[in-house]
Amino acid sequence: MALLGVLVMAIGGAAVWYWRLKMMREAGSEIIDTVERMRGAYKRRDFRKKAAAAPLASITHPGIAAICFFWSLANQRPVQRDGEKRVIEARMRPVMAGENIDEIINFADWAIRQVVAPADLVGRFRKLWLASLDMEERRELIDIAEQVCAVQGEPTTEQQIALDTLRRTLLS
């Protein structure tokens, strides 16, 4: 009978240790799943940032870059942008001779959806503008940007920051 008691205790002990090891394995699997989920979220965020920058990275014409910047300035106001669009069309039509300004504005509207602040575009297009525009064209770019901001009154804070950044970048 003592042998039977020892045998039952050994089987019970083995079952308890088996259950403990199984629980440790499940806890390890949950930790690995959590780490993999975090790694996947990081990769998705990184991919989203690259995908958001892709339309802007494809711009190689300084006029199209300027229109994107002007439209980004216009988007800083929550009201209609018809006045800004007229200013952009009137001032950029001679510069972009032969190009369809309406299509470029539609492209700009699509391309800048992920842009948080217009000043970000100054940094993105800085090299393109400095390499492609002479000093007179840079001043004209600043003048058009100021006109776009002045359509509905005084520039907003974001617009003023973008204008200051543009002046610092192109005139220094």
C-alpha cells in the first residue's frame, strides 16, 4: 500500500511540474507575440512615413514644388481657398507656360495631404529651389507666397512660420 501511495504521489508531482512547464511555455509565447506585434507596428509606421513622402519625393520641377508649397499655405485656413487658387493661377501661369495649372493644383492637393506644416515643404524642396532658381526667381517665389497668405487677411501663425523659413532658406 505504501508503494501505491508513493506511485500516486510521483504521478501527481509529475502532473504538477508538467502543468508548470506548460504555463511557462505559454507565457513565453505571449511575450514573443507581443514583441512581434510591436515590431510589426514599428515597420508599418515606418512604411507609412515612406509612403506619405513618396508623392513629394517624385517632384523634380521647381514650379510644381512651388505650387505644392503655395497650396499648402492656402490649406492653413479652414475656409474657402478660391482666392488663393486665383492668385496661384494668375502668378504661376506665366511661369508654367504650357502646363495645365488646374491639374498641377489637383496634384498638389493630393500630394500635400500628409504634410503637417508648410514649413516642412521648404526643407523638402530647399535643394531643388536653390539649384534651379536664381535670386530674382527666389524673390518672386517669396512674393507669391506672401500674396497667397494675404488673400484672407493677416497670415496665420503656421503661414508666418513657413514664410520666415522660406525667406531664411532662399535668401541666405
